[in-house]
Amino acid sequence: MKLILNHIMKYFTPLLFLIALSFNSWAQDTLRHKAVNRSFRIDDHSVVKDSTGKQLTYKQWSDLMRTRQYVLLPENMEDTKTAFILSRKDEREARYIKPNTAPTDRVSINTPKQLSPEEAQEQYMASLPKPYESSYFNTGEVMEPFSTHDINGNKIKLKDLRGKIVVLNFWFIGCPACMQEIPELNKLVDDYKNNTNVVFLAIALDDRYDLKKFLKQTEFKYDIIDDGRYIASGYKIGLYPTSVILDKEGKVAFHTVGFAVNSPYWMRKTINEGLK
């Protein structure tokens, strides 16, 4: 077996990949016994699959590559326009032949757990710094309650929501960061759509007319509160978006200003801990 491995290593050179740049992969031409240089290019239009053959979006595989735990391997070394396989760096099976056993009997040792793309992405989000806290609230303090109506005329009293996890978002239509986070906030609502113990309220500075016009074009799955400038002013909020999560006792469990890529991770984490 050692001789076979030595023979293989003699004719193959390691692969080196650089994301979003042209990079070279060296393969050995076993017929002519000379090195052949093949150039591959990876960008946001490249086809990338996981180990099961499932095609990944650019965001999925680029986020995983940033963890530095994965590499991209060409599916077909002979095709410069080939698809790529996302493979974990430590996804190598150590094999050896036991003494006095048939060559087909192989033993796997120290094989690491294979993370799914979702698990790896969550691990990456957890490794990032926690989103910036706002200066308008203090974790552990009870939030002063407010009473208002939503855009459909339904009465909302924050005090009546005790016993539930309340997720608040302060925003306005002309805020670029607010627009950027809406798709992620919608996913958050979907995650808890069957849980009546989680309530999502979006307090907008805009009036009802402008909001209804906006919502015809852009879906926002929070319960929308219009003309909420006086509510935001009551908490002295001056930067947007600002998100706050209250626990079942009405205490601030999480608060952040702006939009961070891992804000949804921390929001889910806070909600789940509050539901325990």
C-alpha cells in the first residue's frame, strides 16, 4: 500500500484555490509524464455543489468558504468550465490495512463529523462578534410599555403581551439598512409562524398611506405600526434600524442598532432561549 501511495503522489501535485480569482490547478499527464497546467475561474456565476450533489447559492458557498474550513474542488479536471464540489478541509478518511486481513478490510480513524452547509453557516455566524448594542436600552431592564394601533386598526398594548416573546423593529421607508434587513426579518417570522408565544411588531415612522403603498411592492411580515415616530421618540431612538427583543417578563433580552450579517442568528438565539 505504501508503494502505491508513493507512486500516486509522484504523479499528482496539490490543488490550490483562490476564490473570485483565476487560479491554476496542476495535474500530471500520465501518458507523457509531464505537468499540465489547467486554469479554472470561480465567481458568483460558478456552479457549486455540496457533497450530495445539491447546488448551492453563491451566498451559501461563499459564506462557508469564509469559515476557512472548506475548499472547492473541480468536478471535472479536464473541463475548465466545470462545476465545483464544496468539500470540508478535514474531510479525509484515514485508511490502513490491518495485518493478517484481506486488502479490502479497511478501518476509518478520527473521521470528523460532516457539517451540513446550514450547520457550518450557523457556526460561522456564532464566531462573528455580537452585533452592536444600542444606547437606548439596557439589557435586563423592563421596557416602558406603549399603547397604539397597528396599520389595520387593531389595538396593541405592550403590557398585554407579557408572557410572550416580543420582537420589535424601529424603521422607516427611506432607510437603506432597514430595507436590507427586511428579507432576513421575514425569514425570522416564518421560523416562528406557528408559535403564538412570539410576536413581531415593526414600528414605522411613516404614515399609513405611504406604508400601504410601500407594502404593495415590498412584503414585510411583521405586524406594522404606522406613525410610530412618537413611540420611537419616547425611547430617544435616533438611529435606524433598531431592534429589541423582550422576554416574557417584558425585560430587554437583546437590542441592537443597524444591520449586521449575524443579527438574525442572535435574534433566533435570544428568542429560543426565551421560549425555554
